Amino acid sequence: MQTHFNPEQLKDPATARSNEILRACVHCGFCTATCPTYAVLGDELDSPRGRIYLIKEMLEAGRPADAKTVKHIDRCLSCLACMTTCPSGVHYMHLVDHARAHIERTYRRPLMDRVLRWVLAQVIPHPTRFRLALLGAKIGRPFAFLMPDARIRAMLAMAPKTIPPVSRNDDPQTFAAQGERRMRVALMTGCAQRALNTDINDATIRVLTRLGCEVVVAEGAGCCGALTHHMGRESDSHASAARNIRAWMAEVRGEGLDAIVINTSGCGTTVKDYGHMLRNDPLAEDAATVSALAKDVSEVLEQLRIDKGAPKGLKVAYHAACSLQHGQQIKSIPKDLLRRAGFEVVEPADPHLCCGSAGTYNLLQPEISGELKARKVATLEAKTPDLIAAGNIGCMVQIGSGTGIPVVHTVELIDWATGGPRPAALNNESGQKQAVPILR
């Protein structure tokens, strides 16, 4: 694609990067075939190619974002299926991230949009605030029909039936390896996941320590910044990233780390991109180090090699989170781990298509998200599984709200297969938490 940025514009590193990305696009349209919003809406401007044209025109002109451009960029899930499909290697993620930051700086949204986005940015990245918000939503859910805005109704519907108690395993501490120590890793405990489902971090700690890892929950680490990053709120997302980088680098420079383990793939995609996000920051070198250390939990479990398990007699439908299969290009590892653990693994039709969760997308674009959820649930249920496994809390909540089939995290099944408790979701109960020994 031919571009016409002037030399002054190209002095800006973000614009220079977007110029590189735009020039790689050859207009082939392969991306339209795998774009979920194009599949639902059928509008060229709701495809990656259409959005690329809109972004190019906006950035080249150096003008503030307009309502039309904002509408179509907001409808993008950032599922990154287009990047998997693209034969030219167009790095759409960095381009749309730049566009969103430009929109945030130059476009004044309607009042309700500004309020809702501010609330989400101030609440979800903070586990205590999010817990309180979920409790309020649970109380207010019976009155959802009174709310004129579909986005508010979606927020009320998000509250789970039960809010799990706080897990003290998420506090800064060190968990000793069982037997000979093979690795020393930091676990990213996250933010929303700590409020929605504490079983995931608990299972991760159990299985990693069982396989010989010393697991550190670093002092000062928290939200990865993905939520605010995808809203274009660069200062907020970079501040979250900087806090994590400082926390983890303190461990690297202390007793050292072999990996930073992340069990929420949406977070993992962002942390693995810290090196790019902070490339012009004083923390650039440390950011690159953290990105290189970041691993999805499935990558670490593959490296540790779990024992082959006896057949469990359970059919697991594996949902490939977009952030894992497209954002991190991790496709076969989770399925291989489940099969090795003794589970029968099946995949739904169109596994490359998004479930519609996409961070806050299901709250800000509930109609499109609802259509994508219905499609995903239908393809999963068509496989008549005993349970559904995924590697991302957002997908788990989204899919779980549309089916009666139990939805669990992949690591919960690996934990169970290697000596841990049966996942609580399979018992339809909150479950009793197993104590994890603490190394002080």
C-alpha cells in the first residue's frame, strides 16, 4: 500500500511504525475471510482491510478522529485472526493500537460512552473494586430490564452467581518447589481473574510446584494493562506495564527467574508486547527482558513434561482463545497437554473465530458480542462434550454464560490429572481450596 506521510509526521515513532505496517498491506482481502465482525455485519469497513483504509486516511491527514472511523475501530475485537491469515505479515495489532491511542487523544465521545469507559478503566484492573462492582451488579441484575442502555444491561449480566472468596495465594509470597527445584518462575496473578475465578491461580501454583517449580508472586505486580491499552489509554496502560516490569525485574536481579508464567492469554499477548509498547521509554531494556521471559502456562508445562495419564473417559471441547492462537501463535500445545493427561480432545467448527469476549468488548459492543457468543456456543455444543476447556478467563465467562456445559481452564484439568483436586466447575460447587505451602 502506498503511503504519503510527510517527514515531520515520520519523526513520531508510532507514526513511523504505522507507516511500515501500512506499506506491507497489498489489499489482497484474505483477512476478510477470517474476520468475525465482517462475518456478522458484512460491511467492508468492519473488516481489517476496511479499517486499515480508515486508519491510513486519518493518520495521513493528521486530523482528529471522526465518528465514522471511531465506530468501525470500536467494533474491532482485536482478535488478530487477520494477522494469522495475512500472507504479507501485516502487523495489524500495532496499527489498531496506534489508531485507538489517536482516537483517545483527539475524539470527544458522547457523555455516556465516556462515563462507561472511565468506569471500566477504573474498576476492572483493580480486584477489590471489581469484586465490589460484581456484588453491586448481582444485586442490581433483577432490575436490568429498567436500564435503557444495552451496555449497562450487559454489565449487570456479567456478575457470576457466586463471587469466590479472596484467595490468599494471590498475595506476594514464594511457594516452594516439591522435590528438586527445576525452575524459578514468577506467576502473574492478574486482576479480573482474581475476582471472577480464584481456582485458576490456585491450580497453576499447585501444578507448577508439583512439577518442580519455585513460584514467586512478586510484590508490586498487578494488572497487565491490556484493558486500558485496548481503550487507547496509553498513559494508564504504560503505567501498569511499568509497575509489572519493576516488580519482575527485582526478582530477575535478585534470585533470578526462568520465566514469567501467565495463565490468562489476553494478558500474555500484552506482556509479550511490552518490549514494543515501552520501546521509547527509559524502561525499554527491562521491558524487552520481561517480554522475552513471558510464557503462557501451557508453554511452561510443555517444557516441564507431564507424565502420560490414563484415559479419563471425558470428552473435552477445546476453545482456542484468540489471544493464544492468534496473538501468541500457540495452537497445538494446550491440546497436546490435555491429550497427554488422558482426556479426549475435540475442536469446534471454525475454531479460529472469536467468542466475542475480547476484554471489555462484550460490555461495550453487546449485540455483536452476543451474536458471536451464540455461534461459538453452538459449534462447541455440537461436539457433545462433557466439558469445555479454555486458556483465558474472558472466554470462560463469555462461553459459560451461554451454555450449561461446565467450562474450566486448561490448567485446572492438568492439575487434576497430575494429582490435584477435581475442578469445582465439574461439581457445580465452589469447592474447597487446597492449601499451598508457603516458603518464607
